[in-house]
Amino acid sequence: MADIHLWGALRPAAGGASVVQVEAKTIRELFRKLEDAYPGMTPHLARGVAVSIDGRIYRDSWETMLPDGAEIYLLPRIQGG
Amino acid sequence: MPLDASYHAKSFKSVGTRPLRPDGIDKVTGRAKYGADHNMPGHLVGLILRSPHAHAKIKRIDISKAEKLAGVKAVLTAADLPDLTNGDQGMFDILDNCMARTKVFYDGHAVAAVAAVDMATAKQALKLIKVDYQVLPHVTDVDEAVKPKAPLLHEKCFTEGGESKPKNPSNVAKITEFGHGDVEKGFAEADIVIERNFKTEQTHQGYIEPHACVASVSPDGTGELWVCTQGHFVYRNHCAMLLGMDVSKLRVTSSEIGGGFGGKTHVWMEPVALALSRKANRPVKIVMTREEVFRASGPTSATSIDVKIGIRKDGTITAGKAELRYASGPYLSMWGELGAMTSFACYDLKNVKTRGYEVLVNRPKSAAYRAPSAPMAAFAVESVIDELAKRIGKDPLEVRIQNAAKQGTRSSYGPVYGPIGIGPTLEAARKHPHMKAPLGKNQGRGYACGFWFNFGGQTCTDVNVGPDGTVTLTVGTVDVGGSRASLALCVAEELGIPYDQVKCTVADTGALGHNDMTDGSRGTFSSSMAGIFAARNTIEVLKERAAKMWEIPVSDVAWENGHAKAVGSKYGNLAPLSLKEIAAAAGNTGGPVAGHAEIVADGAGVSFATHICDVEVDPETGRSRVVRYTVIQDAGKAVHPTYVEGQYQGGAAQGIGWALNEEYIYGKDGRLQNPGFLDYRIPVCSDLPMIDTQILEIPNPNHPYGVRGVGETSIVPPIAAIANAVSNAFGVRMTHVPMSPPRVLKALEAAKKTKKA
Amino acid sequence: MAVLVSTTVNGDHAEFACEPNETLLDVLRNRLALTGVKEGCGTGDCGSCSVILDGRLVCSCLVLGIEAEGRKVETVEGMAHGAELHPLQTKFIEHAALQCGVCTPGFLMAAKALLEKNPDPSEEEIRFGLAGNLCRCTGYDKIVRAVQDAAKVMRGA
């Protein structure tokens, strides 16, 4: 079980929790299980969520592995100039 | 193995040199073709009718007279652009912004369009379109818009992300919160707490080239679009969706781009040009006027930010809190959210809490502007840190060094940092000769830090070896400021050949797979990564071909310095094969030699800068002038240092304009009063000093050469650095930018009165 | 009613017919295909459309096409002599005095006009000489340096 940290906008979908626990090996699996457990997150995931794994931000790659003990942080997919 | 993005220290031959850019001669001879420089056979002139009202219901549009005018070939309203967005709110907003549907939301909002044989006819046709408006009350100020009784833009807008489900609709579309720790406990531990409100006015990217495109749609459903854009693949996808076309049947060619800075990251009038062309069955060219660019493209947010920071006498910041209200135009975006993420990102804070508000106002749809939202947040936070340092009698630079984030710090937006450059830029500032230079009369010195994320994203690149052994590098990221030179340098480096044997071209959408835009400082970062991978794949092919030429196993072939080498004593008498020799034999060894890469370039890292500036304020007129300016920023690895310096200098200059002059001014009627370069004054040559730069190179662990994005961060510190300098010159804290002469004079007068009292 | 205009552009005789209200900028771009002359504002505020008219720097968006009658117009397209670039052109590339490049033709015209009047300008004179031209990419630093360097070359120093 990994601790998944949620940024503010996702917390209401998880009943206000800032951290949820999910068993997942990849970003794809993480997203799938989050949608199952917290349907309120679906629109956010559809709009785009970035995943920070030990401080490195992944915006797109589902196959990215979530190493044991890594710090996982969900962030909005940001826009730039 | 070929797709290993991790950094390996090496000595470079090409990367880090400063060759001439490949598009230089075209650009100094007038040959380079920009958006408005292209014509198609028999193209019509397209013009857009824009709302004179800030907020109104469209009751009826009568186009019948315009349609009957001789020479008019198509007249278009929202009815010709039906909603095909299938529930995608972001795309629907873009569509509604391209052509208003039921309401106009700002002065300049498009309501109809014409295509005619010439400009005079098109202008006449616009006058014949009759729009029946029901004018509604409007709101353009961000603080007014959040009030409970403010005119509502959208009746069904209920704030998302608040503590409780709102009962009433409002103009606050969304609230997003970041942070950790307990800020109230942190403030209790502080010796001094300062809380202030800061305001910044709306500014425009101010690219010199107005939006321009030429569109052609055939009755068979295929189309061509020539356009100035930061991302032609994204424009293709947007246009195809909005027009119901097949993505593959719309070929988009990016022109040379005359500046974008975030303003050319999504479509504005391009779908209208395509729709007009489809209706008229003729090519249509639309070129925005400068006035249209100001009124109806995507400037950045006006903001109002409340900041509260506590500090102990030993210099430790105990807590930071910010409420950031960002005007987003009529549609939900994420500008407040980005302000909330970036505001405290430079610092190592135990207790931090930020809330970003997306506020809807009757102004144009806000778009990204270079490190979007970060400069305003930095202005607020860096101003208060300066003031706190003064109050505890410490050097503001030392306070920043003491509290700077470092590897292992939990960032204010969540994750823990890897290796980062804020500390080194501050240390470099401390040692910089600028810090010791004497200040003249009425001068003050200020510094500020800045943070911005960098992006990676989808990237697709081809390397093709010509029959003579020269190399074509084909990329899909638009070159906004010299990236063709840097990308060719990286591929030359990887192949081990000279820079001048690599020609980099930006391809149209028919030639490559999807590429994300040149935004988020990603152009050189991601396309160089893809280019390096494509070069590595090319080398594998070259080795196979050399093996065939030598009739030896490919496992015995190595690639060194642009040559295939047979490895092993048994091949002692085999001379290395050059790229040219292998290319010449390609027809007999398997055909053309090429390498490709299709990647998601993740791991762009984050970027930091520290700026130092000296400002002279004229106490008689209130005019502030920057007299010396220094930019220190981490580039990871500067591929072409001259163009890295250019990014640093350009961002600083834009920040200086924002700090001192630039602002959108709205009248009580909700109309923009200064939609031109005369009254919206960007810095000119005589306003600025030379801008010194210092490039730090802290390798990005997630790029083969250690490259970080460099394009945006340079605009983040200037507003704060200048505000701090002006404040230091007179001991008056400036909390509202631009610090135009009237505002500075007012602040000086107020300070005099306070002193007397 | 279109008017027939006879003029000299970049040393060559040129004739065109234009409407009396048509700007020289539109004539150069649309009738003579000299698209190196850029339109950034159309109101004389950005300098992108700068050309030299009888030796004087003007914004071609503020001049009518018919005013070119019997006069000499120089644009960026006429700066190089055959394959040999003008020193300003060379120095702009060498110093990376352009990023996006859309303001570059106007700057080259303005710098040429400046150096013809003042072959050895100070930094301040260069800055004021180019103050009618807007650049949003470079912060002007490298433009000023390129002009200084070109001036040096042109003086034979």
C-alpha cells in the first residue's frame, strides 16, 4: 500500500482526506484504482493529473512504475507559456 | 538502452558552443515567412465582427444584408460552428471564445465573421451585420467580481473546491489549496508577522507579430492551415475537433513565429478562418490588427493577492500564507491555482498554506504568459520577505539564503525536491560584483527569487541521413528563439559530427507524429531528448550498415567520433568508415539511413533564478528607471549559451515592462481604453540598460546532457526585484504594479504626509 | 480609383497601381511582394514596417503608397549586395540580436539610418536611435551590441 498525497482539488472526492492509500505498481493502475475507490476523482483524472514520484513530475506516461516507498504526489497538469 | 534519458557527465564538443543559427540569414534579409507573409491562390480576406459591449445577451444577428453585398463570399456566425466538443468544457470554452454563442463576455468578443474578395469589401460587409444586444451589467475588476452582489458571468457557475457546497452561483469558478504544516501555529512562533495585499494589473505578452493564418478547406473534407503558432499539432487537433474534420486530413504548417510567450498556445480565429473557407470553398486569410490582439487574444490575469508571512528574529521564516485571486476572463482556467503552487516554492517552510481563486470577469480569456501566474505571486511573497528582513535588521539576501529550499525540502506545492538551483543562484548573487557596486542618488537596489516548473511532454523527431552523409533533423516543436541551432548541436554531438552537417527543420503536421507545443520551457528540453534518441537509433542503423560493408558481425562495430570502427585486433587493418562513406553505400546496404524517436519527455525538473536590480526614481515625476540589472539562473546545461542569455534577458525585459508601465486600462463602460502600443507601452531600447546574465549549470539528472528548460523563469523575479528596489530607494513599500509614475508619486506623497503626521 | 505610381525600390524602377488611401506598407507587401516589411501595429508605434524613404527613416504604415511617386524606397530586401550581407545583417546574426526575428527588418533599417547619420554612436545614442522600434524577445542588449560592432566594422576600425 502506498500513500498517495492529494492536492487540494482532489481532496473533496476523497472525503476531505489529504492522503489515501492505494496498492498500485504503475500510474495506470493507480488511476484505475483511484477511479474505482473515489468516483468523484474521475473528472479531474480526465482533465489531466500529473504524478510526482520522489519529486520527479510525470505528466503523461501511464506505464511509469511506482517504486516501493516512493513519495507519490498528485498534482494538477499545469500549463505554461 | 537507446531510451536512457538519465544524465551522464561527459565532455562536449558541440553542445555549449555558439554557432550561427540556421535561420539567421533568412531573418536578416526579409526572406523568412511569418504568419501574414503567406498567400494562397485566390484567397479571400477574412474579418471578424467584435462586440463593443463588455457583457450582453445576443438576441439576434442579421447577416442578410452583408451576404447580399457584391464580393462577399461567406458570412459566419456561431451557427456555422456547432458544438462538437462532446462535453469537453475546455474545448467548448475555446469554441465560445472563437465565436460567441448566446452571450458576449468582453469588449472584443467575436460575434460574426465575413470573407470577401478584398479588405474594403470585407470592412463594408462587417458594417452591414446587425447584432441586437441586450446589454448586461459587467464587472472587470478581480476584487469587485468576487463580491456577493457582483454581476454574474455564468448563472450556473458554482464554486468548485470550496469547503462547503455553495448555495448560490458566483464568479469564483474554483478554489484550490496547497500546503502543509499548521500556519496558525507557525505565526504564533514568529516574532514579526506582516500581512499585506498586493495588486497587479493585466498585461499582454506583446508579441510583435499579430495572429495570422491562411486556411483552405475543400469540399472533400481535407484542409490546409498556415499559421503562426507555438504548436501546430495542437492547433490541428483543436481545429479538427471544432470543425468536425479528421485530424489526418487537416495539414497545419507553422510559419516562422513572431513571438508568442504563451499567447499562441491555443486557437483564436483559426477555426473561424477554416469555417469561412469551408463555406466559401476558397482559401481565407485572417490577420488580426494590433487592436484585435489586445482586445481579443489572451492576456495574463490581473490579480489581487493577500500574503501573510511570519519570521523569527534569527531569520527563520515560521509560516507563509497566501490567498491569490486571479482574473481568468470569462472562462475557468488554472491561473490562481498556478499562483498558489508557485508562490512559496523557493523556500523551505514548515508551515505553508496557499489558496488560489479562479475569478471570472468581463475581460478577454486569459492565456499563458511566460511562467504563467508565477510573477504576480513572487511579487507579493518576495516583497513581504524583503520587508520582514528589514524589520529584523537582516540583509534580505541572507534571509533568502537562510530559508532557501534545497534537495530534500518539501515544496510548498507538495512533492519533495530533487537537486535544485535556488541555493546556488542566491550564493552566486551574494558573490556577484553587482552587489558591491555603489548606488547613486535616488537609487535603490532590490533582489528577488523566482521559480517555475518546466514541462516535457509528447515529442516526435526524425533524423535522416542524406546520400552525401549530411543529416536532416526534423522536429515538431516550433522554434521561438533559436532552438533549431540548439537541437542541431545536440544531434551533432550525439552523432559525433560537426554542427554544420546537421540541418534542423520544423516539419508540418503531415510529416511527424503529434508534438506538444513549444510551451512550459519544453522546446529544447524535449526535442533535444527526442533528437538524441533518434540519433542513437540512427547510430544503430549505421553500425548495421558498416557491418554489412565490412561483412563482419554488427556486434564487432562501434561508433566513435562520427565513424564506424571495427572492434578487435583481427580487424586491425580496417580503416574506420565515415558517415559519408556509409551513407554513399546505403542503396546497397538496405536503403535510406534514418532514426526516429517518439517519446514522452518526462522529468523536466524545476527551475530557479535570482535577479538583482538597481532602480533610480525621479522624485519630481515619479518615473522609475532600471539602471543596472543582473539575471542569475540555472540552465542545467546551456546548449547554445548565447540563446540562453537571450532568454534570460528577454524575460527580464518583459518583467521590467510589467513592473513599471504595462497595464490594461478599462473604462467604466467595460471597454479597453488602450488597445495599442502607443498607450500600452512596452519597454523600448532607451528604457533599458544592458542586462547582465550569469548561467549556472546544475545538471538535470533526467536529461542525457543535463538540460533544463530556460525560457520562462526569467520573467518571475523582475516585478518583485524592481518593487524592492523602488521601496529601498525611498522607504515606501509599493504594493500595486505597474509602478507607473502616477502611482509612485501618490505613494511618495502619502509617505510624506505620514511622516509629517 | 487606383493611381499609377512610378518609384524606385531598392535601386530598381518599380511601378504599381494603388488606391489613394493605401499605405506604402500595404503596397510593398501586397503589390510588390516585399514581405520583409512587417506590420506589427499599423499605427506607427512598433517600427516593424520601417523603411528608408529618400534617406529618411519612416514607418511605411504612416506613408501612403502614392507618396512614393518619384522617390527612393529602401527595404530590408535591398540591404545585402548580392551574396554579401550588410555588416549590420552579419552582426545581428553573430550577436544573436534576434530571437523570433519579426522586428529584425525594422531594426536593421533603423540602425542603417542611424549609422548613416552617426557612424560612431554612443550606447545612449544607439538606444535613442532605435527607440522607435519594439522588440519583445531580446531585451535589446544583444541588438545594441550588434549595432556597436557593425558600426566599428563600417568605420573600418
